[in-house]
Amino acid sequence: MPRLSLWKPTKGNDFKFMDNRVREMFVIGGTGINIHKYLGPINQGDTKKADQPLYENQSVSNIQDLLFMENRDRKYEKDVSFMKGIYNVQDIDFDLSQFGLFLQNDTIFITFHLNDMVDILGRKLISGDVIELPHLKDDYALEDGETDKVYESLKRYYVIQDGSRASEGFSQTWYPHLWRVKCTPLVDAQEYRDIIGDITAGVDGTDDTLKSLLSDYSKNLEINDAIVQQAEAMAPYVQDVVDGRSGYDTTRFWIAPSEEDGSILLVTADEGEVTTDAEKESADVFYGMPVEKIDHYLSGDGIPPNGAPVLTLTSFPATPVKGEYVLRVDYMPNRLYIFNGKKWVYVEDNVRMQITNYTDRYTYKTKNFNDKTSITLADGTKLDSRQSLSNVLRAREDEE
């Protein structure tokens, strides 16, 4: 009589019997789950980049970006598969042991029947697959403050991060019957645009997609803009001139005119010079108003000292007056001049820029190095203003 052994080289009928019993448990007690099958990254159509190869066949084993090891543009199957799964429902608590609020238990582990999964999907669930739990759909959403409409449903999506055989899924024959996946909530990201970009939010009369509900981008942008606005109000530069610019406010300081040796140049009430040096009348520097300003970080702001009036022009006036300031806005950056009776003397450049990241910052970096416009030559050749150094320094054949 041979010795009894639950282990057999082949699965046999014992495995089928136990597998059917396990399947029955999922059919009766499992919850319905919709599966969005991941097919692989979308080809970008660029064969010139070795780190982003162009694959002939779409496969889940393909890697879109070999440099960062990412699959940013993912393709999902149009057909949605249906399976039964089992998981432990947990309360979502906040972790107060760290600075700030951190969610706990937002990661769930779902168990599926292994053979049923392979029969339905053709493979096991892997990282990148997206699942939808219909029983977690929120039927009592808040009203939209702008449209006063209640969204019919807020679907709950999870992304599979990892999968492995469940320890409780091994039967007495030592063969596995269950597949356990680790899932995290889906967020609005580039990877899942193929799914949430096409699903409607369920509002009658609107074309809003689920992406607009799951994404908190607009709300975060609104919060960030409000914080920046308050920061500029609490730390302004010149409130009525250039709000929110870098540097210090020195316009409140009176700057006395000085001699070449540094001594203060006195003026009378009628702004006449008190001096016995007749040569001062023909000097290159106008002493009735100071030319130099208080030197500090980013001192050039294009504003004359002592609150003197300034003309904002693109060319010098035809009949200038001695001591007149002109801000040339056709220079980049804008340049401030003063007329000393004979010539226009350079004072400073407006090198200040806004602290916040506005798109209308006129600096050397944004105007010259990051210029997205193009230049058309006399022969009709069109060149991009912004070019990489590899193109500028590339060796070219000499023309005869």
C-alpha cells in the first residue's frame, strides 16, 4: 500500500474540486469589480531617441522612457471586464503622529480567484491595471456651487500597484487558488488620461468628464493664487508702482546731490547752485538733481531719485530740458537717462522683475534666452530665436 500524500506532481481532480469550492465562495460572497486592462505604453512616434524606443508591438512589458523608467502615456483596453473580488473594508483614519494630516488605510488589498482571472483577462492582474468598485459609488454628492446641480455619482477607482499569490489561497494540495493585489486610489495623472478623460461625470446637460471631478488641480491653483496675492499684499515693494517686485523700496529716501569729492552740494531755495567754481556750469554732470542712487540688491528700478518726474518714451525728446529724466522703454531692460544740458547721461537699467512667476516678466532670461518667436531673414529663411547650443556650435561646411 503506497503512503498517503496530499502533494501530487499534477494538480489532478483534487485541485479541481477545491478550486471549484473556492470559486463558489467568490460567486456568492464577492463584490463586483470592473477591470480596465492595461495594454502597454503608447508609442510616441519618435525613432530618434534611444531612451524612448518605438516598439513594433504593444505589450505590458514595454517601457516608454528608459531614462526615467516611466510609462507616462498608457493605453487601456476599451472593453471593461467584470470579476468578483473580496477584501476587508476598513475605516479611513488620520495619522496625527506626524506633522500635518496623513491618511491611513487608504490602501486596500483585494483577493481574486486566480483561474477565473486568467480566463477573463487572459493574464493575471498586474501593476498598472485600474479597477472600479461600484459598491463604493457616492450617491449623495455635494451640489456644484456654480450650477446648483447634484452629480449623480462619484465613481471610486483604484490603481493596482502590486500583485502576488495570497498565503491563504494555498489548499491542502499546495497549489495556489487566489491572487492578491495591492491597490491605491486613482488620481488625475497623465498615466490614466485614457480612462478618466473619456468617462462622463453623470450630470444631465453637461459634458463634464470624471477627470474634472477627480482632479484637484483647479482648486490647488486657486489656493496657490490666493496665497501669492496675500503674500504680495503683506510684503509689497512700491504699492502704487510695481506690486510684488524684488528688491528694496528706496524711493522714500532723499538723496542729496554731492560733489566729486563726496561732499554735499548745497542748493538755494530757487534751486540755484551755491558754488564759486564757474567751471561747474559746463560740467558733464548736472548737480541740481542726484544721478546716483542708494546702491543695494537689484537697485535698478528705472525710477528717478527724490521722486523726480520722468518721461516714459521710446526716443529722446527733441527739445530736452536740463535735469529732465527719460525712461527708454525700447531698451531691454528699460534704461533711465538724465539730460545734463549737453548729453543724455546713463543712470541705470530697470533690472527688477516680479517675484512671482508671471508670464509677462521682461528680463534678459525671458526675452533673449527663452524667446519662442522666430526671425525671418531677408532671403525668406525662417529661424527660431531659441536654439540649443548644440545647433549653434555645430560645425558647418565653409561656403566658397
